[in-house]
Amino acid sequence: MVDKNRFITELHNNLIKNILPYWTKNMVDPTGGFYGRRDGYDRLDKRACKGAILNARILWTFSAAYKYDKNPEYLKIATKAKNYITDSFFDKANGGIFWSLNPDNTPLDTRKQFYAMAFCIYGLSEYYSVTLNEDSLKSALELFRLIELHSRDNKKGGYIEATTAEWQPIKDMRLSDKDLNVSKTMNTHLHILEGYTTLLKVSHTAKIEEAVRNLIDIFLTRIMRTDGHLGLFFDKDWNPQDRIESYGHDIEASWLILEAALTLGDNALISRVKEYTKKMATAGLEGLKQDSSMDYEKLDNGNIDDEKHWWVQAESVVGQIYMYIYHNHEPSLQSAWNSWKYISRNIVDHKNGEWFWSRKNGEINRKDDKAGFWKCPYHNSRMCIETITRLRHATE
């Protein structure tokens, strides 16, 4: 039997003593914002560019941490992130968010990646929820307007990936080199939904509600396959371009979509979403191994990529907690605890703080960043906060 109080205590300590101090001590750049990278050996790279994703996730993390713990240091970091984003990442000429900055805080990649704009909405909305800072809400609402204007496909449905700085078509829409160059992806839709859901919590307008409902419907009717897995890449007409099974995205989406439905508070929708997201979570948990780790994905050719990425392990815990609480699946509590124990033994850096990128063939992966463009304090901090919050409510 799982001791819920011990589970909560261990996650609390990991958040407060391991993850958050790493960022406050190692990543604050006195010249502006936050450093762009520390490598897998924990060496600072001051020459690294500064990504919008990293900074938006720092903003969300420390805003959520302040809501959770009320440590004034967290609010100080959140405010620094908020000011840095609005001062340096906002495109004052064209609107929207730059994809990246140079180390000296000048614009580097000026394209408009709607994934990044969604994360800024996510962070700015969370910051507003703890500060009632009107400029933060105003900025989030403006980014919502721009996404709806320039990304939403009103003919075919869904949202396109990217444009130029001036909102014109762009040939290369990819988030990263490993992605397919397609018009629409599951990943961008998931994080637009995530950002919109958090914005809805602080600004419940008809337009935002409609957009959230629309995104939920897209997931259930366009993105989710009949086997419960999510398609990752689509053309503009929603024709699938892959057969990858991304276990981490399946399990992450299963709880984020349900969170969106719960935020809307529509009982009929919640019932429908529960049916779909239980199947989605079950599909994702096909990647769960006997040692309670989660494989990365099943490739188009049927081979399994069994690398143990930090974010996949984190999302597996939250997804299983949602299975336990919202789908009344008792074994998922034990399974979530077992997954956390795997993380603590194999992914957490108990010596220097934060988590390692991954393990591959039983070895720590030091080729990828300890902190960087994609390695942020978001998945692991959110796992701690979300799991603690849900377990506390479940025991009340």
C-alpha cells in the first residue's frame, strides 16, 4: 500500500530542495533573463542562445511554485522571467514572440512559432493568477488574439505551426530537426490547449471557452487514433503523416485534455472526455516497463526507442495519478509511486540538483543538456505540484 503522505513529502522535497534551487543558483543571467544552456556535465555555456520556450517555462514554473509555496524568491524569479519575456521576446514591430535571442538579448530567430506563443500564454496566465498583474493578462490575451488570427485554420480546422516574423507563410515549420516539416502537429495543438486552459481559468470569456472546446474536439476526432495513441504529424487537410506511438505525449495529453474539460465544467463533456482519455492513457502506458520506467516511443518501423527521457517519466506519474483519481483505477496509485521511485533512483541528480536528460542502456545521458533550449524546469516541477495537489484533494 502506498503511503500518500510519504509520496507527497518526497515530491515536495524534490521540488523545493532539488529542482527549483538549481535554477535560482545556476541559471540567472545578471545581464538579462536567464542563461541559455548548461551542458550534460553541468558546465555553463554563456554563448548559447536564449529560447522562448525555456523562458516561458521558467515563468510558468516559478509562478506555479509561488502559488504552491509562497516563497518570495519564487515570485522574484517569476517576475524577472515575465519582464524579460515582455521586454526582450515580444516583437514590438510585428507583434508576437521571437523564437530565440542572442546571448546579448538581441533577436536571433524572429519567426513566429505558435508553440512558443502558447507557452508564453501559459506562463503569463499563471503569473497573473498569483499577482493580478494586469500587464501580464493583457499580454496573454494579445497572444491569444494573434494565434487565433494567424494560426487558426478556419476552413480545415486546427492550427498551423509557424509563420515568418511578418506573419507570412514559411517553408520550414519544424519545431526541431527531428520533427517532420508539416502544417499541423499534435504537439503544438496540445500546448495551445494547455495555454488556453490556463488563460481560461483567469479570463473566462466566450472566445477563449470556444477555442478550448474546439481544441478538445480536435483531439478526440482528428488527432487521437482508434487504438488510443495520438498521431503526431498531419498535413493541412489532417491526413496523418506518421505511425509513431509517442508514449510520453499520449500520457501527457490524457491528463491535459481532461484538465481542460474539468476547467470548462461541462459535465456532459467531462463524461465524454473521460471515456477518450482513459483509452489514451492506457495506450500511453504500453510504454511502461517492469522497472516502472517509460520508454520513449515506438517508431514507424515498429522498433522501440527505449531511452528514458526525463519528461516522459514525469508525465507518466501525473497520468497515472489521473487514472487513479478520475478513472477510479486503484492500481495506478501504486504504479505512479513505483514510477516516482524509478525517477528518484535513476533520473534525479541528487548531488548537483535538477534531473538528468535521460538514461540510455542504463547509463546517464550527458550528451544532452542539463538545462537548455528544451531542458526546462517545467515537466518535473509540474509533476511534483500536480501530483501533490491531486493527492491532497483525494485524501480530504
